[in-house]
Amino acid sequence: SLGEDEIAALRIEKRRQLAISKGEIIIGYVGRLSGEKGIEYLIKAGAILRGKNKSFKICIIGDGKERKELEKVSSKMGLEDFILFTGFLSDVERWYPAFDVFVLPSLTEGTPMALLEAMSHGLPVIASKVGGVPDIVKSGTNGLLVRPGNAPEIADAIYMLYEDENLRLKLGREALATVQIQY
């Protein structure tokens, strides 16, 4: 695992590659771009957030059959500058440090590896209450749970973490501790 200096350097490097400015909060998703992953609800949450504050970017890492459709939805909502589709990246674990918050908006899920990876990077996570997720995430303790398919709840959770840096840090620390203890 990486040392703190390496993580800090990766954060700067990856954010520069994405043209992210210093004050912006990056909401990350990593995984397949398919219907059951609920990414359209993350995009819709992005539209809600954009109305409140301009300092967000959503970074969607991964590829799949829904990508074209999701890009269309994103541009229809005028979010092209706000939502970054990176496509498949082979060094995905090197991108987690660029994120401030990780969102898993799945409609159905087993035990999601991307969620555990995000937690192992000390990221605060927002995830749908589906499948094995509630066994991992205790809402308000080591992350936030939202109802599946609910863009306003995703937006509220992101906004809450945006507004409250202490909560962001606390959930991130607890997420890391959870993964270290259990996995």
C-alpha cells in the first residue's frame, strides 16, 4: 500500500490530468457502465447539485454498454463540463486519491469490490442500500446509505459531505478502519 507522500503526489497528478481546480470536490465512481449500476441516478444527482454549487465534478471511471447513453443523458442535462467519463483505466487504484467522495449508486449488487477499494483509500462512501452493501456500510458511521434509484437522496448525501468537511474526514477514517478490520 502507498505511503502518505505517494498518495498526496498521486492526488495532485491525477487531478491535474483531469483538469480539476484546487477547490473542487471530486465525486468518483468506478465500475462497469451498465443499467444495474444506477449511474444515471448519479448523473441526475449531478444536475441537482449543479443548481446549488459549481465546485463539483463527477468522475466516472469504467466502460460498458451504457456509456454512450449515459454521455447522452449527461449532455442533454448540460453537464458535459461537470461529468468526466474516463473510459476504462488499467491503473484504477491510482485514481482513488483524486476523489473526495465515492458513490456507488447500484440498483442491485453483491459485495462490491470498488466500494471496498474506495474505503481502503479512506474515502467517505455513499452507496445504495442493496445486496451486501448494508453489511459493509453503516450509515452515518463509515459511510452514507441511500435508497436505490433515488437521485435526490444521492444529491443530498453528496451535498451534506460537501458542506461538512469534518463528517467527510470522519466517515473516511471509519471506512478505512472497517476495511482494515474486516477484509
